[in-house]
Amino acid sequence: MGGLFIVPLPIAIPLILLVLALMPLIPVSWPVIITIQLYRGRRERKLPREISRRCLKAIGWSFGIPCITILVLWIMCIVQVVLVVWWAVGLCRRAGDIDEWKRLGRQIVDLPREIQNLRLRLQVWGRLKLQDTAVATGDKLGVAQKKEVTEEEEPEEAKGYTFKILHTPTSVRLLTIFPAEDYMAPLKGEIRNVDLRTNPRYDALSYTWADEDGETAKTSRIALMFNPKKGTYRQLGIGHNCELAMRRLRRKHKKRTVWIDAVCINQADLEERSQQVRLMSRIFVSAQKVVVYTGEGTPQTDGLYDWLNDIDAEKLTVPSGGLFSPQSALQFYRPPEGVLGRVQEVSNDVAIRLEEMGRVIRGYTEKVRRLLRELWKVYYLGIIPRRPSEPSDLHRALREYFSRRWFKRVWVLQEVSLPEMKRIRVVCGNRETTGERAMHLFSMLVSQGQGDIDVGRVFILLRQKPIAGQERGSQCSHLLDLLIETKSRQCEDPRDKIFGVLNIAHWLDGVGAGREELDKVSYFSPVAQVYAAYSALLIRRHGPGFFLSLIKSAPAVKGLPSWAADWTVAWPNSKALQGAVNFPARSRFASEKDKALEFDPSNKVMKIMRPRIVRGFFAWTGQSDGEDAVQAVEVKQLDREEVLVEIYPGLAMLLRQHGEYWTFVKVCPHALDRAGVERLVTNWSRTVVYQENPGRIQDVDEEVGNIRSRSPRGYLGKTRVWKIV
């Protein structure tokens, strides 16, 4: 097939025309052909009949060769036209995204640098080999010069495994699991360092460190090759759930290369852990296959998987229908007007049609495979196959299965959302299914009003980028939306509540958004420092009024400022978002007055310049979750050490004094009368979300009242700087 691309399109078309122009001249060559065949026939003493046959054959080839040439050139042209159209469709899909053009430009500019990096890696590799040789030689000399040791040395196999240093920012470790026919055979493998820029072939494992009983202790071991020349191994401690997952991954007769965080990351090195978190999305996206291990199977899950794998592909709810369909993702997207918008609409329609066509093709392929398996069972095993029946209590089986620990982790979102769905395999005990079929089960659970909807909503959010090709830039930020959607997710380390969604946020923000969030990843920093740093970042981006309105509980983390969000307690205040658009934070930016906002270098003190409210009423209760009754309090009833500060008209924050500093208490609706406070509480989400959106200010004024325009002057005191800790 490679020969079809030899002749370029601009050369192939003139060649076709040239051959067609010369074909009428072919009969001119017939006398020469006949003369040559007569001469060869007489010299070889052939019969006249044989000579005539040769002449006719040669005359036929004189026409056949040009015809074959034209046919081959025509096929070349068709193939190249198809490739150009395919490239143009992809180009049109990216036409509205300036970040894609920037990325392509950077790739071209960085090409010499990549070549230089490759040369440097080769030089480093050569030096390491020389150092290993020198060290090995020195060890031999040292052993010869050592004095006799009376005590017995520790066996090599009993020593702990030591990791080799990762030399480049894109380096990772890969584990090669050695095969074994016995399921209970000891685990053995080998670790090697690779660079992701070399496109290594491997599978990535998504699992939980703790088993279903919550046990995280490293009670199991894997023997890792330490010295290939001597054939010695060293032990590495792993968790029980990791051991079970690796036994399911291990093949009987062939090695398997995988990436597993517990084995491929030196968990004792905090700097390496921080660096590997930044690569997490790239690790899973670059993997050939993502294997999701949800735990060991039960009779209920075995029956559920058998029934699931027997469903026809065209009957699946995902990925071309229901909650996770491209149409569902496009409902939040408005393409630009004009020719560019029309081009994007056409490209989106083409993407949907191609996905539906692929779904149909996969359905027919699965039917053929199933038929072949059934024929093999009948003719070679003598077994009459029976189609699995639907579980008797399907809803209960779904609830029990999706209540497993894996489905509650925060890290699983990027592990299964960013890679292509067709490369995901879900394993439960000795049963296995595709990612599409597993999502079909989840969509069934969601359709019943059960299960965590955040997975589906994050999946839709991710689908908007590749399908809709929406416009993104450095101002657009999805981190706060992701933190809101994953509020119920669990993790072993509280810092992972943020770190676990950073790669998804960066992927959604686009190339032009920078790496500000990822650059802050550090496991050296305590939880309070991490939460304060990201709270300050989000306040700068979305404004203090929007962010502080989401806080509904006092911080439980020791040392956390009162204005910072504590993601270990109940969060966010859903009343501040109730009735708002999907993913409101990405379109909610800080205003001009928010520029008078400062944080000290340690993110302990927030300095904000705002006026004090001296008149009116504010809502003490009613604007937070679980508060149905509205309790309006007059401002003059506040204690001496308490003040009400206006953030935006209608939205204020209550502060309590501690020396020269103040602590944040809560965000409160403010109006000049009790009726105004009640109206604000009723439409609280519109005040919080749309206050600084110029296109919606008039709508808000009509519904909740413009406090500043309707109220007499003098309800505000002097503007000053408030230092909040």
C-alpha cells in the first residue's frame, strides 16, 4: 500500500494526461513489434501459429501497460484526494481554536530542541552505562580487598528494592510483569526507566490502594529484577489490592508491560511524586490500554458481566446516545456566527456521524466474533452455547457494584475520562468488559436517579472540547467547576482533592491557559498551605463574592485561613448555584474592582478594599444549605467586633475582629428592608453567579432589585482595606 503514495498528485495527473495523449500513437509501434517477434520466432524455430500468438500477446501488452499505468496513477490520485479531504475536515474542526495553531507552531519551533534533547538523552545514557561499568568493576576490586567478615550477610532477595533516579521531566518507570501459568505463583517483574517522548508501549492500571475493607497496609510483595547479569531480585512492598490487580494483569506465557503508581513511583520521594502528578494525564492518554480493576468478583458481578457482554452493541446507551452522547455535549455549546460557525457545525455533524458509523461497525464485528466463538464451542468442545439471562434483581446488582471503592475515588476521573473510550477495559475478578459497556451500566443507574452524576457531567464537560471545538483561552478556567462536581469524591491524601483534577482542568483550559495550577503541585507543602494557595488562586480568577459564597462550613484543617475553602468538610453551598447554568465558574471572572485584592506571599492574609455597610438588613440564615427559614437581622444589631462589608451590591460578607485582623464568618444578602432581603435569598444564585456579568445585570436588577439605585444615599461607610486571616 505504501506504493500508492509514491507519485504526488501534481505529478500523477499530468502523467495520466500524457499517457492518454500517447495512446493513439501505439499502432505505430506494431510493425516494430511484429518484426521483432518474427525474428525471434525464426531464430528459435517456432511454428507460425506460435509466432502469431506471440505477436498478438505483444500487441495486447502494448495497450495493457498504458492502461495499467493509468489505473495505478488514478488510484494514487483518489487515495491522495481522500487524505487531503480528511486532513481538511480535521483542519476545519480546529479552525476556530487558535490554541491548536499555537500548539502546531510550537511543535515546529521545538523540533530542533527535541532533536537536541534526544542527543542529550543518548549522551546521558552512554555516561550511565560507563558509570555502571565502572561501579561494577570497583565493586569487584572492593570485594577482593575487603577483610573477612565473620557475620553472615543478608541475602540479596531479602533486601528492599531501590529505585533509579528519573533523569528527565518526562521520564517514568514501567513495570514488566513476568508470566506464570499458576495464578498463585509469586509475582516477579522488572522496572525500567523510559521517556514518554519516545512513545513506549504499555498498559496503565487504574485501581484503588485500599481494598473493599479499607486496608492499605503493604502486606504483599513483588520480586523485582535488580541485577540482570546475576539474576538477583529484590523485594518491594505493595498493598493487597495492588497484588490482586497484578495477578489479573499477569499473562500465562507472555510478558506484560504496565504502569502502576504504587510500583512505578517512588512514594518515599515527595519531589518525584509531585513531578509524576503533573504527568498523570499524559501517562494514561499515552497508554495503549487502560485497565480498570474494580475488585474481585462475586456470583452477582459474574452474572452481571456475562449479561453485559452479551448485549448487542447497537443497544448500548453510550457513547452515541443518552447522557454521554455528543448531542448532549453540544447542547452547552454555541458556535460563532458566520462562515466559521457554519464550518464548525458541519464538522461537528461529521464527527457525530462517524462515531455512529463506528458504533455500527463495532456491533457487526462483535456479532461475527460471538458467532465464531459459538461455532468453536459446538464443533470442538461439544457445548451448546446459551445466552446469559438478565440478572433477576438488576437494579440491586447495579447499586452493589457501583458502591465499590473504585467508583468513589477522585483520581479515576482523569484515568478513565481523558483516554479514548475504546482503549478502556474494566476488570472485575475473572470477568472483563469494554469501557463502553461499563458506561452503559452507569447510564442505567443514572437513569434511575441513583449513582453519582458527577462522572457523567465531567464526561460531558470533556466531550465539549474535542467535539464542539469551543473557543478557549487563558481567561477560561475549569478548575473550580471540577472541584464543585467532584465534591463527594474520596482520596487517601486530602491534597489529592485538588491534585486529582488538575490535569483535567489543564486539558480543558487549553494550551494557552498556562500551567499555573500544575506548577503549584507539591507534596512537600502541608494541606493548609495547599488549600490556601489554591483558594487564593481561585479568588483572583473568579472574584471574592463568587468564591466566598460557596463556603458553608468553618475550616477543619488546622492553620487554614478563614477565607480559604476546606475541601475536607461539606462544600460547596449548593444554594449559591441552584438554578444557574451548567459549570458556572468557567464564565464567572473577577471584575475591575477585584483588582484591589492582595494576598501576602504565604497566603495567610487576604487584603481587600471594600466599604463598610452601616444601614439596612442582612440575612443571617436562609442562603445556605439546610436553612429554610430566612432570618433577617438589622445591621445596627451587630456586635461591636462584627462588621458587614459590601463585596457587590446585594452581596456582603460578615467579618469578626481579632486585633488588627479580621476573620471571615459568612457571605450574606444585604438590602435596606426585610422584604428586599427575602427577595435576595429567593434568587440568591442569580446574585452570586451573574452579579458581575454585564449581559445579565439588568435581568438581576428586575428580579431582585438594584439596591444602590433604589436605596437612599448613605448606607455605606468609608472604603478601607480589610486584612482577613
